[in-house]
Amino acid sequence: MKVIKFGGSSLANGTQLKKVLQIVKDDADRRIVVVSAPGKRNDSDEKVTDLLIKLADEVKNKEDHQKTLKTILKRYQDIVDELEIDPSVMDIISKNYEKLIQTKFYNELYALDAYKASGEDNSAILVAAFFNKEGIPAKYVNPKDAGLLVTDNPGNARVLPESFKNLYALRDSKEIIVFPGFFGYTKDGQLLTFSRGGSDISGAIVANGVKASLYENFTDVDAIYVANPKMVKHPKKIKQLTYREMRELSYSGFSVFHDEALQPAFSAGIPVVVKNTNNPSAPGTSITRTKPENKQIVSGIASSTGFMSIYIGKYLMNREVGFGRRVLQIFEDFNLNFEHMPSGIDDLSIILRANQMTMQQEQELLYRLKNELEADDVQVKGGICLLMIVGEGMVNSVGTVAKACTALAEADINLEMINQGSSEVSIMFGIDEKDEARAVKVLYDAFFPAKKD
């Protein structure tokens, strides 16, 4: 049994849904289809999820929401009309939104989750109706009925372990199951969403639950690329990655997956393949526990902006027992999570995402760090980009750091920080955000030089 997931671009209009139908028809093992909300039809279009967030805000503020609602309903109506699906489907979708808008939520965060999730939920209803019209027996299954239980964390729910046992029953279905991604339910019956990009998470959870032989994630690219095509012209495609490599690359800015998305599949040892809805015959990129050895040291290069560094300097810091614990306690008091903490004998830096606090909170944090730690120096620097090279091949290779540093130095790109994980699968550099695209390109050229004629 295979679980397949389709992203928003694969469900944006009727033409795309016909491709989805054919992909399901082409392989009898594709028994469970996890769907996103309809995405953009073109570059100037809006995602349905973004429209739903706008709708939720208008309803909350008691503003006129009719225009936004009509725009959302028209997106579904256009697909129904194009595919000549039974009009009763639109009656169901319209009533779902009418009920949603009339619902009184005692928590604004719960309300927002309900609005966002409706995009996927109604998309699944529509897709199941289309499959049946085309002669493929299919049924829509709501995550609540399937037993996908989550923690009570609006916008960032986590799957509960008992969900996997509950989901196993989906294997018994004689029909193709169409399952909405992005959300689950608490034990009290409250609908909550995963983090943005959560439909990928849903697909991996379902794959784990039904003990799938393969999880296929269909997007709009033929494969995962070594580097961002917007920064590097015609980068190489990656044929195969390990779970660890994909996790590192996703965290570092690869837009194919949210950095937590595939963990449920990884933990069950289920292979993942990234494929293209528009070119399903392309082999795509396989993600597995291990991969064949090759001469390529680096598998991918990724970058992510929006970070800041807080530098703390204190003479003989290394001899002060509990200093690091006290630093992190102050960060915990501000409800801040950090990404990295490189240190020396008399100083350390905390790297964190800058959007976690306001300017006032930043000043309060600096004040506490300076005074409570009796630090000699506390400084903050924003506008940091984390640049990462990832590859299992680095474990047994010499000179990777030197090669990367030389390439960056020759391009006159200054390093704010360098850090290598204990697994030796990744090396991270902190650079100025303005150098991001140039840095990615010079590293790509260093590790993936063009072949000479």
C-alpha cells in the first residue's frame, strides 16, 4: 500500500485534478490520497489558505466578509464546473462555510485553525466526488473519524502516539480514501492544525499509521535540487537523500518540506519519494535511511534568513559553574527558543529567529543578560542568514570546511559564525543576509563545478 500526497499546486484547478486522477489510476497500490487546499493557479493568484486566514480575520472583527467568502467559494465552483462534478458537492461546501462562519469559538486561535483547515477538508470532499464521477470508488474520510488525535497546541499541534494504531484501520477500505491534510482533533474533539505545510505532516502520519510501503509526495518539481534554482541556474537534481540529510536541508531553508514534516515516515522507516504531478514519469528524489556510497561529498546547499545573534562576553566564563544554564534560563523566561549556541572560553553566542520578540522585549532581554550574568559585553546583531552544506559524505572526507571557507573568502563574504554538528553531516555558516544568494552560488560552484568540454 502506498500513501500519496498532493500539494496545493496539484489541486489548483480542474486540469491539475485530471493529472491527479491519472496518477492514482496508474498504480493500484496508491490507496490513500492526502490532499492540500487548492493552491495558486498562476503567480498573481492567491492560495485558498491565505484567503481563509483573511476570512477568519474579517469574521472575528465583524467586518464585511462576503467578498472574501465569494472568492473562496468561486475557487471550488470553478473546479466543479470544469470537471462537471455533481452540483450537490458545492451545496455541501457552501453549507460547510455557512456553518463555520456561524460557529461561536471561545478561543480565537481555535477559530483560526478551523478556518485554515476548511481549505483541505473541502478539497478532500471535492476530490472524492471527482474520483467517483470518473468511475474510481472513493470516499472522503475526516481525520476525526479516522482517529488522528493531536495535542492541544493551536497552529502547532503534534500527533499523539495512539493515532497510528487508530489509522491502521484505513487499510481495510475497499475504496480509495481521500484524506484532508493539515489538521487533527484533540481528545476533546477540538480541531487543530499542524504548523504551516502541515499537509505533508498528515501524509507522513497516515503513511506511518497504515504501515505503507512507500510515501509519495507530489509537488510541482521533478526532484529536489542541490540548491535553490532561484539562486543557482539549472542546479543538479538529487537522486537520493538520507533522512538525516533531508532533515538538515529542510531546517536550513529547503522549501520542499517543512523541517518536521517527514518525521512520522522516517521513524517508521518508510521510504519517501518526491515526484512531479506535471511529470509523474520522472523518477523524482528518493529519501531513505541509507543510500549507496558515491564520490559526491555534499548532497545539498541551503540557506535561511531572519536570524539574529546575541553575543555574551565575560572573562573566565569557562570557569563559572552553571553559567550556560543561567543564560538559557533567562531565554526561557522570555519564552524564546534558540537554534545554535557556539562558544569560546570567554564568550558565547545565541542564534535565534528574530521574529520571536519585539524591540522592547529585546532591550529587556539584553538588560537581564548584562546585569544578572555580570557580563563584560552583550551585543546583538540582526540580519543573519544561516547557510548550510549537508552531506553524509563529509563524515569520511578531509578538507570540506577548508574548501567552503576558501570559496566564501574568495568571494569576499565574511563569516559571522561557523558550526559543525556532532554527526558531521552538516556544516553551518552565519553570514550577512545581503550575501545569501551570492554565497549559495559560490558554494555550489565549489562543490559542483561545471564539467569542462
